[in-house]
Amino acid sequence: EDQRRIRIITKGTMVGMTLENPGDRNQQVTEDAAQELIAQWRQKIEDNPDEVVETLDLSNRTYTVAAMRTICNFLRDRVSFVKNAVLHDIIASLPTDQGLEVLEGVSTLLQDSPLEHLDLDDNALGIRGVHRCRNIISLPTLQFLSLQNDGLSAESMTDIDAMIENKENLRTVRIYNNMIGVEGAKATGNILSKCDNLTYFRYEGCRPQPEGTDGIVGGLASVVRRNKSHPLEVIELEGTIEGESVEKLCNDVLENIILRRLRLYDCSLDSERSQSVLVALEGQKRLEHIDLSNNEIGASDRFGPVILNNGATLKAIKLENTELTSRGVERLCRALNNANTPLALEELDLKDNQIGTRGAEALLAARDAMPNLQVLRIDDNSFSEEVLERLQTTFGDVLLEMENNEDDFDYDDDLPEEDEPEEEDNLEGVVAGMAEVGLIPDDDDVSL
């Protein structure tokens, strides 16, 4: 059978099939249920004799030891071509020793497969679970590794660093909601420093502290410096970024890659550091998503170049809880109004800031500049009933619920006026500078 399938592959006509468990989510799979599942799989395999099993999806079901043993016995001669293993949440509620046995069973099953995609999310791995999964975590073919909400520790990440044989092959690394701390972040940084082909990196909810975040940023900076055409296009990072780490992130990473998505959530960036990030993004031309929520933006005037360069691709701007003032919204909206291409913007999140009437007026004036807008979040700001009614009329269903709007005061009452005349001059300088270096047309039609 395997020889026949090898001949199919050699001819370039391989078709991959997926074996999955269609049962109820979070259902416990017993040995009897496993036999029923196998009967379905056997029929599918018989009905498609020229296909090979390419994806094994056991996710969101809990497997008893006996059930997993039964499944592995059936699949043992059928996983020679499995590239994708979706194994998230497969040991929920099992006693620790049984959960470890289930993990070891599926790891042993797939240890000789050409596995490229490994999803181990939502399993209480801990250090012992990591070692039970060593056979698949260490596969040199691995390109996608997801370890989200797995109960990992610093020791776990250090061991994973040692296990991964071919870090250069990794394209996606997702690590979320683990108690990894500083040392685990440093181990992650070491992994990243060797990921020459990384395109997607997520690291959130892992308490890295400034020292750990420095290790992560250092790892990214190291690999990008080594490869100026590095393919990294998605960065999702949470953790305090301070001092030299900000410079490394901006100068060595953001300015030297072609980004699609940047999320720096709750990174303790003050207004100056946020400005540095926005300046580093000025050369981007394919940015689709930017999220600087839970940092300080204030009245930033650096959105102009980012929007002018990425208007045709930028679909989401998220600035929740960034101390954004009406002046900052005015500057943002002025950039939206002056984009020289139709805006792709679909989501604008300005929730929980310090925006008042002037900011609302700016948003109203920019409505026509956002024809593709589907979601506008501006709750937890201060708009009078009359202003709110105008916003609801203008934006309709695009404006999400305003349950926490403060209508008994206006943040703009405390907004200083002295620097407002700089706005026009500043934007004119930005546009002129961009025209000078050829980033936009030097054209009288670019209006301010």
C-alpha cells in the first residue's frame, strides 16, 4: 500500500485528505467511540484510494488512554505523509499520568511523519508534557509551532529550545498565556535568533518583564540583521519594551522587514517610544493591521506617513486605551482625509481614550474618506448627547455600542490650545518630505 502511494506521489498526483473527529466539542472519546470513529475513517480511506492522509485533526476532544491507543494502532501504517497535526485541547480533565500517556502515544505515532504544522494549544503540558512530545517538537521538517495556553514554564522553554533541531525551518511561532517569565523569554529569543525563515511571531501573556522582552527583541534583531531580506511580516508582542530594546525593535527590525501586521499590546510604551515605533513604520507599504493598544499615544502626529504609504492595504487601526486626545484624532483624521489612494480601512478602534467633541467632529468630517469602514469603536470617551446622536446618524451600524460614553463632561475642556497651529505645518512638512524622496507624487492634487 505504501509503495503504491509512493508511486502516486512520484508522479506528482498526490491528493491529501483530512482525518478529523466530527463529534461534539469537549466530548470525551472512549475506546468504543474511538472504534466508531475509526470505522468512519476506514470508509473514507476506502472511498478515496488515491489520497493519502495529510492532516490529522484530533482537536477539542478528550481521549482516554485506551481510545488513543486504539486510534494509534489503526493509524500506525497510515501516517507516512501527515504534514499537519492539530492536537489542541486533547487531554482536558484527564488525570496527569493519563494525559501524559495520551500525549506520548500521539507523539510516538507521528515521530516519523514529515510534520510541518504542529498545534498543541490548550493542553496542560508542563515540563513533563513537553518531554512526552519531544518526538514531534524536534522534527526537522517543522514549520509551524503553536504552544498557546499550555502551562509552560521557563524550564519548559529552555528544553524546547534544545529540542528544536532545525530552527531555520520555522515559519510560524505562537506562544501565548504561559508562565514563562524572564528566562523563558530569553530561551524564546535564542530560538528566534536562528529562525531565518520566520514569517509570523506571537508572544503574549507570558510575563517576560523588561529583561525577557529584551531577549526576544534581541533575537528578532539578530536574525533580521543577518538577513536583510528576512521574510518576517507579522509581530504580535506583549511585554514591557524599554531603553535599547525600543531602538533595536525600531532600527534593526521594523525598518528592515516588510510588515503586514504589527501588534505591540501593553508594552509600556510612553508617547516618545510610541512615536519612535510610528517613525519606524513610515517606510512600510503593505501594512494591513496596526495595534498599539494599552500604550501611550496622546496627540501623536506621526500617523500621516504611515497612512499615506499604506492607505490601500491598511484595514485595521487599534488604539484602545492609549491616552489619545481629540488633537490626536484630528491629526489621524487629517491623514485619512489626505490619503492619495482609496482607503481600505475596515476597523478603527479608539475606545477608552480622552476624546471629546473636537475628536468627534474630526471623525464626522472623515467619514467619506473611510468608505470600507465596518467597525468603529469609540466607547469610553466623552461625547454630549447631541454629538453622540450625530455620530450614530453618520456611522449607523458601523458604530458599536456606546454604553460607557461620558456625556456629562468633555475631555476637550482641558485640552491645551498652544500647539494647535503646528498641525498644518507639520503635515505639510511630512507630505513635502515624502514627495521629495518619491514616496508620493509631487503633485498639487495632494491636498492638505
